[in-house]
Amino acid sequence: MPKTHPRMKLSPEEELFLCQWMFDEVHFEEGQGPAKRQQVAQGVRPAELSLLIAAALPNPAEQQAAVSGATRSPCPPWPWSVQSFHDRLGEAQAILASRQSRTRK
């Protein structure tokens, strides 16, 4: 049985956006960052973006590394259409469910 869990593969645009969003979340006391503003404008809940992050970067150290050294910068464009975002959420949920079933065995 493999020791690593399946991961969601992000496009470069998705990864760039999610890293900026994580940076904005970590630095929320400095004000709403550009990725956070886009998330709110799209009507997407933070938990939904967190699902994508958990499926792609399951290790908290990887998440920390993804935002360390980043700075508040102009945000990359929102990388999803409404449908593609829902498709990606479904993919992330399936990956997380498969991880959960593997850990129960």
C-alpha cells in the first residue's frame, strides 16, 4: 500500500491563485487581499477553496511553504468558470474521500 495519498493536480493558474489566497488569509489583519476580494466577489465560501488546497497540498508544511516568501501583490485572475469550479470541487471531494477510506483500512 502506498505511503502517500493521492493528490489533486492544479493548473499553474489555480496554484498561483490559491497561493495568493492562502497568503491573504494568513495576513487578514493587514486588510482584505486581492485573492480574498475575488473569492468574495465570486460568492465562493472559504471552505470551498480550502477543499481544493487540502486535496492538492495535504501537508500543512507544504501549505506554509507555498505562502512563505510571498508578498501582497496584484492577484492573478480567477482561474475557474462557474462550472469548472464545481467540477474541481467534486474532484477534490473525491480525492479527500479516497484518502479517508484508505486511512480506515
